[in-house]
Amino acid sequence: MDDYTSDRRGVGGRVLDKDGVLARRWMEPLPQTVLPAMNSMLPAVRFWAGLAIMTVVKVPLAFQYQVHALTWAADAGLRLLAAPVALALSALVVVTVYLTLVRHQIHGELLSRLWGPLTAFIAFFGHLLVVCALWVGLAVFITGHIKVDGFPVALGTVLFIAAAVLAIYATARMVGFFIHAIPAIHRYMFRTMEIHPALPALITIGYVWEMAAQDLLLPLMQWPDVSPLLPLGGAATTTLIALWEIHRLRALHSVRIGVLPPPPR
């Protein structure tokens, strides 16, 4: 099997499309940094269980106050859409704190350790920024904020149609890329395992407590009679799953949080 065909093989041997190939190349970590214990279902359960628990615990409220059923669905949808951005913020905080604590072990290899996570960050948010820039430019043009005196109307129409087609094509490609990239983010947390195998679990802990704090202090939607135990219980359950994953890494691979592995090559 040649390198291109191998690169197009996704999970389970499924052949990926062009967007899937790019997502795998940029969003998935180097194979040598993925330990056998991390290839189990536990990393996926760790993230999706936390998201599901924070959503499912509010089902009784949605049934009790039927007028809020749509609110519950909107709340769940917003959590899912906001998850990559929230994970990125959590990853920035957790990685910064972690590298600060182990700074004496880095020995001038900071860039080599951060190269993979930076690639994933730039690939994901670069797609988003380019598409947003195209649509903002079209919106500004439509509202008449961009005017050039003496510019032929026919040529302007052609350029506008071309820009609209480009924006639609870029959006479709972005959606295709995100379909493959978002599961990789949830599992590998922007390739932060290339810094340390336990970082994805630690980032998930930070993320679920960030969501719990949001529920308590600044809810996405207004919920009646919401007990603080609901968001705290979901965050605590996910934390236990993440801690079990860290324990497995230590038990099966002797991975210690305070010891940096060699940088990926």
C-alpha cells in the first residue's frame, strides 16, 4: 500500500475523502505518541460522557416545565457547537500551567513539543477565520460599505458572484473538514498528547468544570429551580473517568504527570 492510500485510511480502515485526509494529517497526533491505553474507547467516553451528562441531567426539568423543552434542546446544541472553542481555551490554560510547572525539564525543546498542538490550532481556527472573512467581506459589499467610483457595474457583479461562489465552496470545505476534525479534537485535544499523554484527560477536566461554572454563574439559558448538584455532578463524574484514564496510563505505561516524555521526532 503506498503512502497516499495509507494516509487516506481512517479509523476502521475507512477510506477518507480529501477533507478527511487533511483533518487526519493536521488534527491527529503522531502515531508514536498514541499509547495503546489511549486507543481504547475510554478517551471518547471521557469527553462524550461529560457532555451528555451535563445535558441529560436537565431532562427532568424540560419535562416538568414543557415550555422549556426547546430551551433544553438549544442549550444542548450550543454546548456541542461551542465545545471546540471551549476546549481550545481550556487547552491553552492547562498547557500553559503544565509547561510552567515542568519548565526545568524542557531543555530548549519547547518548539518541538508545541509544533503538533500549534499545527492543530492553526488548521482548525484558520479554516474558521478564512470562511468568516469571506462572508464578512460579502456582507460589507452588499451593504454598500465598499464603493469604488467609476468601477464598471457589470464587472462588479461578476466579481461579487465569483466571491459568493468562493465563499460557498470554502464553507462546504470547512464543514467537511470540521466533520472529521471535531471527533479528533474530542479524542486528542488538539494533539496535546504530543506534549504529554495525560494532557487530554487534564484538559477534559478543565473543560467540564468550566462548563459547570458557566451553569452556576452564567447559564446559557434560564432554568427554573436548577440545583447546583446537577452541573457539579456531571463535572465530578467526568473527572473520575479522566482520572481513571490517567491511572491506566501510569499502570500500563508508567506515565507520570510530573515527568515529561521525550519530544516527538
